[in-house]
Amino acid sequence: MSEIHIKTEQLQVVPGLLGGFIFFLGLCSLIVKERLYLSETLLAMVFGILIGPYVLDWVDPSEWISNKDVLSQEFSRYALAIEVMIAGVTLPKKYLMREWKSVAMLLLPIMTTMWLVSSAILKFTFKIPFLHALAIGACVAPTDPVLANAILKGVFAEQHVPLRLRNILTAESGANDGLGYPFLFFALYLMRLPSGKAIGTWFYATWVYQILLSAVIGAVAGYIARKALRYAETAGWVDKESFLSSSITLALLLVGVCTIIGTDDIFCCFIAGNSFTWDDWFRIESEDTGLQETLNGLISMSFFIYFGTIIPWSAYTSENVLDPWRIVVVIVLVMCLRRLPMIMLSYRLIPAIRTWQEALFAGWFGPIGVSALFYSIETIKQLEENENSNGGRIGEIVYPIICAIVFGSVLVHGVTIPLVLMGKRVKTTLSVSASSVWNQPGRMMSFRNLSARRRGRNNDDSDSQANIPGIGVISTIDKGGLPPYISSPPGPDDAKQGCEFKTQQTVGADTEESRIESRPDDGFSPITEVTFNNSTTTDRDGLYTVGRSGGGSFPSAPEQAAVANERGDIT
């Protein structure tokens, strides 16, 4: 009889810990995500810290491979590539072309400001040269698609964040990850080259070869892949499993190609994702499967468990200028000043962000995560490959600083929503006037959010109507409709909303109720609570006025009705 051996090597322990955590978290996932609103990435990071070398010492990635940085960078590279591909695929058709003004504002002036503000905070806190601070600041300039998905794809987001705002933040997080290279290499080239030569090299090597070439490769690859997949699907050559995994395999292909030729693989994957679903066909065909949400959950939890095990807690000492108090100051200042003030000041120039409440949300939720870790290791790699880089101590401190900021971002953004819900929940409303028929005492109409799931049907120009007894017809069309929690009249980019209308009439002691449910053709979920009241009157045909509760001045009821009628948003 052979002896029984219990294997306790880490390569045998890790799968059990990883699978066990994900499995048992899945058993209570509805409670965690839809009742407690806790972030899965936060729980995964805490679990990684607990099993890591500084607490239980069950897992230490440095024992698996001689160079842990290689493992970390490649893990983050493929996680980012898949996430930005998913981000590109989930955006509506021709999104980058339709929202180019908003995307350009977020990627150029705002991202540049995020880089400079972060660099200034790092310089004055750690007393390092400004070029060194610019290099480290470039790592935290991009918003992270992995953490952004965790914030923008939950029940809270569906109920409280407009689809328009979720889309623009998804596009930003997908695009600016690849655009971290120009900021990083601007500082690195200036460290080791004369200024004139550094600027020239930065322009053609970074902007032309890495950014422009990767965009061309991504656009062409996405177009060819879309046409090929559609032809194969029409001809009956491709099965369901291969069809659904095509975007992921395309991402892996592009990572390999771009890595070989030395161009920007992350940006290439995002552009390819947009090109792949440019006509909305693949997005509509695959959106009901849940594959993208499943992949996002597995990738984010796996990576942040790993991240929790590699945080260098022993590095935060006064011997290398990384005093704990400096780390705390940097985390607080970066969270508060890196993004929020600039978004609040410039949101009127961003068409996709319409109110200061939306600007507050967009400014606060700009998480720092996987991409920051990727760029920090890329910084170390570039400094090691160029002996005349004049990097000083940057190679020693960039990784611990970035790990601390990522830890702070995951923690702060992970607990923000639960803390907000524990306090006073802000409710915004739309006030809609009724017809002259709706003037009986005590009569009101309201509707609450239904968790209407997407039904995988194509967008078209047909109207989705709800006939309200005694009120008239509310019609939501493709270029308007009842908007989500927005404080301004619905605009052309608001998707059709499905909702349940409830009319209630109180006559004496009797209450009469009727319900009419309207589902949109594109299946977008309603994401707000809206109250209708009879504070003003319009005609029976439904020229309802749209406004909001709260402070501020608004157009009069006739003016709002005229605007809505002219734009065709509410008929």
C-alpha cells in the first residue's frame, strides 16, 4: 500500500484558496453586492492580504518565480487587455465617433491635469525631483477598467447612475489605460536624453509608433474580425461557444502581436473592441449570455487576491523616505485632488456629463488599480534596461508607492457606496405636469425602478409607449425618453427606458390603482425613482414638463414643454 502524502507546496495550495474564496463568495453574492453593496475587489484584496506572507504566510508569489515583477506585469497586462476589450465591446455602436467631444475632454486636458496634480503631490510629499515625480505620477494618471467595471456594473449603478454616464466612464477607463505610455515616456526620455532629442524621440517613438500604430492595428483587426465572424455565423460555421469567446481570443491575439512589434497592446485592444462591435451586432448577440460579467468577476477577484499577497508592507519605513505618514498623506491627497476638482470645474464642457451631481460621481469614481501596477513595473523595467537613465532612487520607491495608492483606491472606492447608503440617500426627482383631466384631490402617479434586463433586441426608431389611464400617452423614443435621475430635460443620447407606471386615485376612503408596464426594445434598465405630480398642467396629449427637485432655477412649465416638444424627447 502506497503512503499517503499531503502536498502543502504553494502551487497546490493556491488553486484551493482561490477557488474556495470565489465559490463561497458566490454563495452569498446577492447579499454582498445587492444588499451590502460591498465591492468584490475589496474583499478579494483583503483575502489576499490575509493569506499573504505578512499575515498567515500561506501564499508568497516570490517563491514561485525568481523575478516576481515579470509575473505581476504579465498578469496585469492580460487582465487589462481583456478588460479593455470587454469595455470596447459593451459600448453602443459608433460610440467613440458620437461622443468624441466628451472622450477628447477626458483623455486630453483632464487626464493631463490628473498626471500633473498627482506628480506635484508626490514631489512635495516625498521631496523627489520633479522628473521622477512625473514618472510616478504617470502610473496613477489612468483610471482603471477593472475597478471601474466593478463600480459601473452593479445594482447600485443600474439604479442610480445614468447609462449615458456609465458609458462615458467605461470608454474613458478603457482608452486612457493605453494612453499612459506618453506620460510615462515623456519623463523617462527627459531623464536620459537632451531635451530636444527627448521630445523628438517621445513624439515618433511614443505617439506615432506606440499610440497611432496600435490604433490602426486595432481598428483594422476589429473590422476584419467582425466581418469574418459575421460571415462564419451566417454560413453556419461557428458554434455558440466559439462565437461568444471571439472577442477574448481577439484580445489575446492582439496582445501577442503588439508585444512582438513593441507597440501599445492595451490601447490596441480597446480600439479593436470598438471596431469589433461598431455596428452593434456582436454586442446585441452576446449581451444576454452573461459571459462578459462572469469574466470580469473572475479576472478582478483573481488579480486582487494576487495583489493582496504582493503589497510590500516592509518597505514603508523612514529609511527609504516612505514613512507611513507620507504614504497616508499621498493617498488622501491623490484621492481628493487628482481628478475631482478638474471634473467639477470643466463638466459643462463634457456633453456626456450634464449636472454637478453627475460630475461629482464621475470625479470621485476614477479608481487606480491594475493599470497603475502595470506602469510601475514598466518604469522599473525601462530604468534597468537603460543604465544612463538617471533615475536615482525611483526604481526603489515607485513600486511601493503605487501599491500603497492602489490599496487606498480599492479601500476608499470600495466602501464609498456602503457609507453613502448608510447616510442620507439623495433622491432626485423629475416633476411632470398632468393634463387638465388629472386634477382630482389626492391623485398622483409614480413609478419605481424595475430590474428590467436586456432582451437582446436591436435598437430602432420605433416608439415605446405607455398609455396612462386618464393622463395620456408617454412615449420614449430612440433619441430621448424618460431619463435616469438626470436633473435636466432628456437629451438625444438618453436610451429608451423601460418602466412600470402606477396610477393611484383616492376618492374618499377608496383607492383605485392600475399598472401599465412598458419595456424598451433595447432592454436598457430604468435606473431611477421618478415622481409625477400635478403642480402644473398641460394638454391631455402629454406635453409633460420636465424639471427636478432641489435648489436652482428652472424654466417655467410652458418653456420646458415647448423645449421637449421641439426636441421630440417627450411627445
